[in-house]
Amino acid sequence: MKVWKSALIASLAGLALAAGSVYVWLNQPLSLAAESVELSIESGTPPRRIAEGWVQAGVRTSSFLLYEWFRWSGQAKRIRAGSYQIEGAVTPVQLLEMMVSGNESTAFVRFNEGWTMRQVRAELARAEALKPIAATMSDKELMSALGDGGTPAEGRFFPDTYSYSKGSTDLAVLRRAHRAMTRQLQSAWAERASGTPLKNDTELLTLASIVEKETGSAADRGKVAAVFINRLRINMPLQTDPTVIYGLGESFDGNLRRRDLLADTPFNTYTRNGLPPTPIAMPGKASLLAAARPAPDKSLYFVARGDGSSEFSNDLAAHNRAVNKYQRGR
């Protein structure tokens, strides 16, 4: 009897000690592998997979403990689908609260395809409950803070909708967008067509930004990319208005004049052959893939039809006829 009582007391003492340890763990900030960690949760994802996902994303703790906490709390089935990002001191209790409350504790910011860095910064300035850290940095300082120093900021952020915890920083949002573009760009470059005249993924990004700005109809995207690839192959000027407009910057008043096309600048693809020195906007995934694998087309020219689509031509004579038809009304 005494042995049984001693064993029971020891077991109860062990349970009390374990309960105390669990309480401390639940209310102690989680260690993160980076300044911020993000996870996208799709509808129907099991709680165990969610716990494993956080650990794989960079939360330094036991996925078993996380899962058991989700299950024991009774709120595992209330976790909402969405994109979540944590930074700083976040406890397991707060992590679960964030996922259960969903939109109540998060806000969203949207970067659109074809936006410039200036437009991205303006959108971040308007975003709800976002601390302006990157807003005080130059583009050069920003890229250094993101670990990509020496790289121009233009085009290096992926256009998408980003959710964030209210009170997060604009730098944390940009870090996620930068990582997303890096992944998308590497993926597109890995799928590039053999024999492409593009030398590296930076040139791919630059061409994709031009394709993004020049495409009026999604169905034409591959052929628009083909025109520019064909021109690069024969060292023919790209002659694309969006690069000239980008070079004009804030001085552009919406009217592109002949003198603008004749004024030589690094972004004037009428006066200079090859690609401009940097991207001119943020391309989406479709434009990245189009630049990597353009349509099998020999066209060297295209002109807008006026309905969003374009007319493509293999030679200058055919192009001039298309211009007369769609642009000059003859």
C-alpha cells in the first residue's frame, strides 16, 4: 500500500511539474529563425499540418507541442484559412488567437501588376495600421535591409495581396513581397526556352516588366514577348513607349511627344538597342513566364487595335498597313 501511495504522489508531482512547464511555454515568446515568419493556410488544412507548417516556416519549437496546444484549447477547428505573418514577441497563445480571429486582427494591402516602386510606396503609406519603417528609407537602403544590396528596387516585389498583423511594419510586408518575386523569378528562369537571348534572370525580369506594360489582352502576352525576343536576337531597337515614359518619371504629363522619343536617355529604347538598365514595373507571374517562354512567333511588330488586343506583323510593310488601318483610320 505504501509503495502504491508513493507512486501516486510521484505521478501527481510529475503532472504538476509538467503542467507548470506547459503554462510557461504557452506564455513565452516563440523563437523565430528570421525577423518575420509567414505561413499561408488553405481551407481544410488539418491542425497538425498547420503546426508543422509553422515550424517549417521558421518557428523554432516543437510541432507536436503546437498541435497539442491547438487541440487541447478546443479551438483547432476555428482556425481560419489565410496568410499570416508573425514577428517579434509572439507566444503560442497569441499565435492561435491570431489564426482564430482571422481578419479581425489582420489587414491587407494589394500591389497590382504593372505598378512602379513609387506606386507601391504610396499604397503602403495608405495601408491600415502599418508602421512606416521602409517609408523612411531610400530604395538603396531598403534593398540593403532586405539583404539584396546593390540591386535596384524597381520590379523586385511580387504583385499580390498581402495580409499582415495590425501593427506590423511596411518593411515586413516588403520583405515578403521581395521573397515572393525572388521565388517566382527563379522558377520562371528555370523554365526558360533554350536559345533565349536573355543572359540572366535580371534581364528576364526587365523584359517581363515591359511585356506587362505593353500587353492589353492576356491572350496576346506570349506574342508580345516574342516580338521583343525576336528584336533582341537581331539587335533591333525594342522601340517601346513604356520604357520612355518610365525614363521621364514624374515629368510625364500623359502625353508622349516626338521630342521625348528622340531625347536619348538610358530608358529610351528608340535611341538605344537592348534592354533598359532596370525593370520599369512589377510584372506578374504570367508576364514572367511569357518572357521566359514566348509564343513560337516570328513577328517583329505589333500595333494596338483599339479594343485591347494587338495586330502582329512579320515585316515593316505589313506593320505600316496595320498602323494605317487601326491608328490612322484609313
